[in-house]
Amino acid sequence: MHQIPGLGIAMIGSNFQIDQGTIQMIQNNFKITQCFLGQLRYLCLLLLMIDR
């Protein structure tokens, strides 16, 4: 199987752009998740304090 070198590079280039977009989405979701986990931890501590 013989491939055209330029085509492969073009495909990798477009895939990389998609990957960058995906990474950005994951990073944004991760920030939201971190924020959510922080609030969750705070709520757990609050519940523990009330429990005592």
C-alpha cells in the first residue's frame, strides 16, 4: 500500500485541529468539574460539622 505523503500530512493537520478543540473542551469541562468537586467537598464538610 503506497500513500501520498502530502495527503497524510494534511489529514494529520486537520486531525490536530480537531484534537486541539477537543482538548479545549476537556479543559473547560475539567474546570467545571473541579469547581463542582470543590463545592461538593465544602458541602460534605458542612454536613459533617452539622452532624457533630
